[in-house]
Amino acid sequence: MLSVKYRKLAIEECVLIKDMNPSQYINNAWREVDGKRQLVEINYQDSDWANGYEHHFNSLKTTILSNGEAVGAFDENNKLIGFATLNREFFGENYKYVLLDQLFISLEHRNKGIGKKLFLIIAERAKEWQADKIYICASSAEETVAFYFAIGCKETVEINKKLYENDPRDFQLEFLL
């Protein structure tokens, strides 16, 4: 049985994400086809960090330096096997949203409840900040969207235009706190 410890990440620990395996095979993804969202077979092996390692490393550092929350999951050898980040800045017109900026689990540790636990820890922090909802720009991969729906996320009622335009293929979701 895998023993996992969850704790806040320090700025000097950001480099630990380089030892994670972010790869993902995507058989199906959600796409807009003839004005309707549907699953489309894309048969794609994403073997590296989407947008590159530097992007995720810098985003993690920025979250920590701007008073956001970054939580890591560590195995029994103190190796980082997953992390989640929550940005502190509120946005939204009708609700106080905070952004789940990143949630990654190393390939060999997926489907073990680590992502769910990290998400629940982050959700508790968002409640402490008195946010109403967590906003998620989920990758359009079928498994990713299914994960968020399984933990109680729904399609967002209030689209953040800037986040949407960053990648229109992302699934815009929210989690009610």
C-alpha cells in the first residue's frame, strides 16, 4: 500500500516537479463539432508537460510567491508524485471564484485517489479564503473531464473570457464550495 504525505510546497521545492512523469495517452477528447460538444477520437500521446516544463515550473513559483496555495503529495521516499495549486486572486461577476491553476499526478500514481485528495485539500483552503467556487480549465481529455465530474465539478455558469480564450478547447468547470 502506497503511503502518501500531503503538505504545503515551499518555493525551493518547485524544482521537484521535474522528476514527475506528466505524460498522458489521450484516446478521446471533447471537441466542438457542428456547434455541439462531443467526444472525438484523437489517439494522441502527450509525453511531456503541456506548454512545456518551464511554463508549469514558473506557474508554480508564481502561485507560491503571490500568496496562493501549493500542495504536494509525497511518497514514502519523499519524492513528489503530485501537486495542486490554487491562485489567490478572486474573479467573477456573480460569484467569488478562485482558479485551480494546476493539478498533476505522476503517471505511475494515477487512479489511486491522490488527485481527489489534493483537490479536497485545495478546496478547504478556498473555503478559508471565503471563495464561493473553484474555477477549473480542464484539459479536454476524456479521462480528465471524467475525473472532475466524478469529484462533483459541473460546467461553469460564469465563463472567464480570458481563461477561455487562452485555450478554447479546455472544459470550463466549477466546484461549489
